[in-house]
Amino acid sequence: PSMITLRTGESRENVVMGVHNPDDSINWISVNSKAIFKDGKIEFVIVSFTDITKLDRIEKELTKSTDFLESALRSVELGIWNWDIVTGHVDWSDGVHKIFGIDKDAFNGTYEQYLSLLNEEDRLNVIEKISKALGDPDGDYYV
């Protein structure tokens, strides 16, 4: 990246490179480079390096774990959902869309729409359980 910036004057950001160690392991780095100009010419190039080896390993483990979870959910025909109580936005896994028989484009991602899909008895039970979990036994604040 530094040589490209030196040659072209164009900044380079987050270029991932592997650095081989004497023990044959690889450290992954993110490289940024920026040209500093004086009188219209490149005077020098500033380069920064960030070791992202651990981040790369963690991302690979997360991807593997996520793939495993998605496979498990598909095999037992279950789904998971996440509700951000601050914004009211609900995210569903593919399994939940399948369970409710709703196309992804037909779900607007709100807690209210989720509740509207439940039969009355289940809806009241969900409201009660969530309200208690959130510390509002009457359920008035969250619904």
C-alpha cells in the first residue's frame, strides 16, 4: 500500500496483508497509507499498521459458530428472534418467517406486528411474560 500511495498519491485504507513469522505462522495486519503533498508533489507517505490476527481468528470462529447455529435451527425447524426494546425493532431468523408463514418482505420488523400474529391467549401470555421480565408487572409501559 505504501508503494502504491507513493507512486499514485492515492490513499489506501484497510488493506489486509499476511506477514510470515519465523515459526511459519502468519500475523494479519491492516495497512493504511496517505500521501502528504508539498507544492503539488508527494513529500512523504504516512503508513500505519494494525495487527488484526486475533480479530481475524475471532471472525472465523464467529462465522463457524453462526453457521452451526443456523444449521441446527433449520434441522429442527425452529427460529430465533431479537427485539430491541429501545427502538422497537424485531429481527427474525428464516425459521420464524417459515413458522408464521410470512415472507421476509411482508414483515415490517415491529414488536406490534409480531404480537398481532399471535392468537389472543398466546399474545396475552407473551405480553405478561415480557412485561414481568422488563420489570413492569402491569404490562402497561411496554405494550
